[in-house]
Amino acid sequence: MYVLVTGGAGYVGANVVRSLIDAGHRVCVVDDLSSGHRTAVPAGVELIVGSCGDRAVLDAVPQQPDGVMHMAAKCSVAESMQHPRSYYDVNLGQSVSLLDWIIDRSVGWIIHSSTAAVYGTPERMPIDESTAAQPVNAYGATKLAVDRAIRYYGSAYGLRGVSLRYFNAAGARSDGSLGEDKNPASNLIPNVLAVASGKSDRLEIYGNDYQSVDGTAVRDYVHVVDLAAAHLAAMQRLASTDGTAVYNLGTETGSTVMQVVEAARQVTDHPIPVRAAASRPGDPPALIASAARAREELGWVPVRSDLTTMLRDAWAWHRSHPNGYAASATPPTRRSSE
């Protein structure tokens, strides 16, 4: 297949692009590089630099795609609470423009990079797809709006679509070529490893009075390579199935912030000092997935998502890329809208 990947120069997007290429598919990436990196896009993959909400950028895709994997988005919970306007503009507004282009061009399907943040603060764990979606931050609210738009576009225009609700992406590609490089980092594990590598003095822990074994928040961490595999599984299902669907992607196991810190201390052999801080608005106390539907309908089973493996892969990447992708070689020139 020929697949358009929006946000394909980002953390999850680049891993999805690599998995598509490894599986023999052809790919075009659209990314505005606001948080993605040119060097994360493999040589030979066309990169069009620009917004996925800009029809002129989308019209520059050199041929009709069979489908779209949509990962372009802003994704910081804290930032979304401080600047909700930009989240509605980018995550929702640009996504609707993309959906309109997909319908107008008769593109076959879309796979949307969604999030567990749509569930807000659920009353029961693990969270399955029937759990009421009641987001408590603008990030989750904008992602939920796109999930719902895909459903309505499906019923009205026949669009086939899947929303994949990631829990907490972590890890790096085991060959050391792709990892998480975002400044400032919004996810826990890059901030933990920044302390281990000497870039930060200590880790700020936001909230230590949650109802957990050690008072810190609980999250379900899933390896980025396993997330990429789920996208390919969803694409295979869409090739033979009409309609739209939603799938949770997680391990069905929760880890507290301090459990992640302790595991990182073992992996890095660094003390990783911590300091307690106030909890942040919009942060749920716990998010743990039920991934039964993805297991049953997509045949998806995470294989690298134990906490130690994720930390080892991420630590190896951070050690080999102390300055992130900035230390990487400049890739061959590619066409862009710049």
C-alpha cells in the first residue's frame, strides 16, 4: 500500500513509518517539524514539510494514498491546560481539514493516533472502550473530538477508520536508530533519564498523595515498537472491514511514578534524586488499559512492553544520542513545501 503518515517525523510516527517500510509498504510523510525531526524519517521516504491541515500541502502528496495514518498533534497535558486554544486549533481544526481532504480525494481509510486521556478520571480499572469518555484536560478533549468526527464521517460518507487510544508510549527502537527527542520533554521516562544522564539535577514528581502503593500516579506504559505494530494490524483489518472502531493500546499493568524511577535506577545505575511537587491540573491519578478488544480483533499482543525492556531501550538511545537527533547526520535533501 501507499500510506500518507502525518506527524511521521515524530516519536511514534517515525516508528510507524519504519515499520511500514519494513513491511514493504510505500510511505509519504507530512510533518511541520514543530516537534518532529528530519533525521527520524528514513532516507528514500518523501517528506513534505507543512501542516496536515493545509490543503495545498496535502495536494503535494505525489500520488493517491490508499490510506492515512494521522499522528500529527500537540500532546502535552500540562501545555493543553495552559494554552487550550492552540490544542483546539491544531488537534481538532487541522484534523477536520484533513478529514475533508480524505473525503474529497476518496482516500480509503484513516488510522488516528488517539489517547487514554479521553477517559479522564474513570471510576474503574482497567479501562475498556465502553468506559465513558470524560476528559479532564484539553488534550484529551481535542483527541476525543477527532475520534467522534471519524465516527460521524464514517456513518455519513462511508469513511473507514480506526482510533488507537495509546496509553503511555515509552522505549526506543532496539537498533538505536529511533528514540524520543522532544524539548521540553513532557513524558515521564525522558525526564527520568535526563537526570540519569546528568542533564537535570533531580526529577520533579507531581503529586505524592494519590491512592496508590506509594502515593504517586499510576500509568500503563507500552513500548513504541508495539504501538507501531498495532498500526499495521489496524491497517490490515481496515483492508477488509467497513465502518469505524476504537481500540485501547496498553499492557493492562500499571506502574507508579516511583516504580518507574526505581526501575530506572536499576537500569542506569544512577541514584536519580526526586523532589515532590504539587499535582498538575488535568492529571488523572491512574490510567490502566484493558486491551482485550485489540487482542481479539487485531491480534495485537505487546512483546517489548515490560518496564525494564522499555527503560533499557530508551536508555541505550539516550546514551547514543546525548543531544538527540541534533547529533545525527543530515539526511538527503527531500522535497518540501518550504
